[in-house]
Amino acid sequence: MARIGVISVSDGRDHVHARNAEFIRSKQDTLVAALRSAGHEVSVGSELVATNTQATSVARRVAASDVDVTVLYYAVWAFPHFTMLAADATRSPLVLVASTDPTEPGLVGMLAAGGALDQIGRQHTRAWGAPDDAELVERIGVRAVAASVASSLRGSTFGRFGGRPMGMNTAVANTDQWQRLFGIDVEEIDQYELVLRAEKADAAEARKGREWFEQHAAGVHYDGKKLTPELLERQLRSYLAIRDIIAERELDFSGIKAQPELTENFATMDITEALLNDPYDWNGPKPPHICATETDMDGALTMRLMNHVSGTPALFADVRHYHADRDIWDLCNSGQHATWFAARSDDPAENLSRVHLYPEVFFFPAGGASVQHIAAPGRMTLGRLTRRDGRYRLQLMLGDFESYDEATNEELVRQSTPEWPHAFARLDAPGEVFLSKFGSNHIHAVPGDHRATLRAVAEQLDVELDEWTRER
């Protein structure tokens, strides 16, 4: 949930304000109670704003409580310049909310204030309805959560392990642009640091992790060459190593290049990346640490936003194949899908019971385990931050993950790479549109329909929205 400031704006004439004050407080109290019932923290203005000095002082006090959004509430006609002064005293996003009680001209007050803000270019959102109307409360909540997500980027640090992978331009972002637009710093870390730390990592902990997989996974398919207990423990020591680096350098999210240096000379990072993104490991629950393979910066940024909006791990996948005969997409990458997606259960054992660790395929001579499963079915929000001519856009769509009978699943995975994880997705985007316009080979997803919040996040980050829908 989010922190919401509520400031009620009134009429500047003393006798009119005196008449209206009790009415305004009644409406404000109902709105505040509804927002709190929805789980939000609410900071209420200490006074009703009926003078110039109150407009500034009340807004400053609310802003000092570090709210995500400020609601300027209009239960009656309100002098518009009070809104201008209050808006100048806070930097948080503004939501102008009007009561629709016909006995007082709250809508008039909101429109006059909104028009004045338009004239100076101050961005804001408008909403209206009864103060306890569920739709109104939800709309305010969406804006507040979006503002919280957008502001959470500022002051964060991305750990970039290695450089551009295999000439993949879409995986590399301009660090100056990230700092300017999102307030994110990028810490460059050589992959050799990961190798050195992995060699010194706790062998007993790595063995404990290997035994955890052997106990709970559907299968750990050792072949004596590409996947051995020693190679699996090397991957788990890599996880322990990067976890220590994350803690030491206070990284908020990260990406690992892996290909080709690590995948040809050390081990794949599939286990490391899957466990970082998971909400658990063999020692119990933990927060997911968003990590993108192939040091995909915009991919990691998308996943971080999706994770904050949904509260769940975020998927990273290649757009591997379009089964035109079924109108489904095979979203498949070299094993980094968080194991949580196998069943999306709070119980790791339930997820792992559907996960196989297979020897890596010919692409990766160093070997190690790939994390194979089929993503559990359900409604999903999918998309990615991409760039067109240097400007960011959020390409967004709804879809469904699907799973079929065992024979059909087996037939589909064998058409691409059966050792890797798969998410079979039916997208609310025509195949021709998607393939013609999607700006990356990587796509990301979280369970549920979070489009409204992500739309608001895009607006607050000044990112163009490129949303695709079709009749279901």
C-alpha cells in the first residue's frame, strides 16, 4: 500500500467557509476512513485550507510526512489560487478529487483548480465521486501505489556484472539517461569478482543447497559431464558469492552477463539467477532480488517495476517461438525463470516438485544445471520498457499462461529446447502486431492484471505508453 496526503480546500470568504467547514470535514473524514480501510497510510492536513498562508503551511506539513501522492479535496467551491500555492509547496504527484454531492459545487472547484494547474504545466490527475465510493478509492490507490513505485527507483543502485552480452544492444542502457530519468546509479562489477568470490564461498552451504534440490526437485539429472554434483555446487557457490556482493555494495537489483565468458569457462548462471529472483532458498523465505540474465538493464528495470507493483517475482524470458496454429507463444530462456513460477506457491517444495535440473545444452560448454519447468497457468501482465529513437516506452499487454496435458506439453517443449523453462502464453496482442513492433527479444511478466498501476507508473516517469489489446 501507499502513503497518501489529504488536504481539503475551501472558500476564501470567512462567512462562507464558516458555513461550509463542518460539511467539508464530514466528507473528508469519510474519504480518509475509506482510504485507510483500503490499507493506505493517510496524512491529513492539520487545517482546512481557507487562506493563502494555510495553503502553503498545510501542504508543507503534509509533504514533510513523505507522502507518495497528495490528494487535494474539493467538497465545495474552493478558491483556485489556494490549490496553486499548495501545489507549489509539495513535489509529490497531485490527485484532485471532487465530491459529487449536488448540494455543493465541488466539481466546479476541482475544474477551476485543474484548469489553473494546466496553465502552468503542473501535471495532475482528476477523480470524482462519493468519498466512500469503492471505485474512487481504488483510483486514488492506483495513483498512490504507482507514485510509490516510481519514486522507489530514485536513489537505487543497479549492479551490472559484465558488459554487453553477444552484441545485444537492447540489453545496454545509457547510464546518464538512467540517472536523469529514474535517479538510478549503475555500479560496474567485473565478472571475475564473481568467480573469485565463488571459489572462496562456503562449501558446506553449497552442499546444503545441492541436497535441498536433490530432495525437493522433480529430478536432478546428473550426466557425469555437463552436470555433476561438483558443477551444481559451483553454481550454488556463485549464488552465495553474488549475494555477498549485493549486500556489501548495497545493490537494489542487478544483471549478470554470463555469456560467453562464464558459460564457456566457469558455469552457467541459471541457478544463481533463478534463486536470486525466487522468494526463498534452502534457508527459508527471503525477498526476491531482481536479477536479469545477459546484463539486460532495461529488462531488470522492467522486472523491478513489475515486482514492486505486484509483490511477486517477475519473469524473464526470450520470445522464443510463436505457435501460429495455436495462437500461443513459447516464452523460454536458458533456465533463469524463478522456480516460483512452476506452481506460484508459497511452499517452495510444491514449486520444486515441478522443477527439473538438466545438464546444460551445447551452447554452454562449461556446463551446470538449467532450471526446467512449465510455468503455471493464469492471467498475466506482460511487457517491457523499450526505447525508440532514444525515448523510453512501456510496451504493455495482458495475457494468459497456459498448460496442457503431459503429451501436449512434451510435444511443445521438444520443438524448441526441452531442457529450458517454458511459459506458454496467449497474448492480448495479434501476432503480426507483436512481431512487427515489440522492441526486444526479452519479455517480462507478473501474475494478475496490473495494467492500471503500470499505466500510472509510466505517466509519472514520463514514459510513453504503447499498449496492445484485442477482443478476447
